[in-house]
Amino acid sequence: MSQLRQKLDQLILQTELSVSERQREQLVGYVELLNKWNKAYNLTSVRDPNEMVVKHILDSIVVSSHLPGERYIDVGTGPGLPGIPLAIMHPDKEFHLLDSLGKRIRFIKQVIHELKIENVTPIQSRVEEYQPEDKFDGVLSRAFASMVDMVEWCHHLPKEHTGRFLALKGQLSQDEIAELPEWCCVIDIKPLKVPQLEGERHLVILSRKE
């Protein structure tokens, strides 16, 4: 068994997640591809694959139990985070991964081809220019600078009454919440526990005001 697989297994044991053998293989495969492509494409500032398991894989999949609905878009996905780990965890849901940089989308296409992931659609576009025919149950974001930017730039993406914004954040700033536009409100804040990751993590769930 590879060192990365051992590391992943140890970390999953410290959570309440149930992860099948195939899902574990795909998650490790994703880290291996990310590490390989990173040398040429500079996809992430995390260089050590063992750190990627904590900072990218676990940090993404800890939100997998908080995803109601079937159709998600991961905005500013970068090399596919959190979208690819979440798609692996939820083969029954649909994930659209949006980024404006061609090299990132090429990498994501390679990942879904090599790991045989069938529920991911890569989209190369700027978020404000992307007009989907069908809206989404959830708009995910891990790398947005602020929740204000996220909801302003992505306001046209969630379903009108039921759609949610899901922001993966570190420390939670009350100032950031206070700055949200009138039409948007926080409906839940879930503290997340990521084994071996220092600092706070939160999932902030926002919706339109009715």
C-alpha cells in the first residue's frame, strides 16, 4: 500500500466519513496526478503530496455530508477543489467545475479521464460570463476572497428559491457577514474538523432572502 494511501486511511479514521475502496483509490489517484502536473503547471502552492492529502482532500471531503440537492457548481475551482474530491464522494450528484484558466481545465479533463469520474463537467469561463440553462442546487467556493464577492459574482447561478451558496472558509469574520448585500443572508454556519489541519474551518451556507 502506498504511503499516500496509508496517510489517507489514517485521516479518514479520524472523521465520521464512510469512504469506499474505490473512492479511496480515486482520491489518492487525484493527489498523484496533481503532484505530477504541479511540477510543470504550478496548479497549487502545496508541493508535498502528503500535505495535499490534508489540505486539499480532507479539507474538501469534510463538507460532503452537508450537500443536499443534486446539482452543484464549484466556482473558481482551480485544479478541481473542492469539486473533484466531492464528486468522488458523491457519484450520484452532478458537479460542474468552472475556472477561467485553460491549464486548470485541461488538468481537470485529464483527471476525469484517467480516474473514470463520470459526474464532472469542466467549464472554462469567467463566472460572470457563464449563463447556465439550468440553475444549481448549490454554488460551492473554496478560494473566493470574500463571501460578498462570491454572492455578487455568482448571484445568477443558484436556483431561485431553493439554491444555496456554500462557502468554505477558514476563520469566520463577522465583518464579512455584515457586509453581505441586502438580498442575501447566512442560514447556517457549520464548524468543520479537518484532522492534522491547524486553524479553524467553517462551511457558511447562504441563501437569497424570500
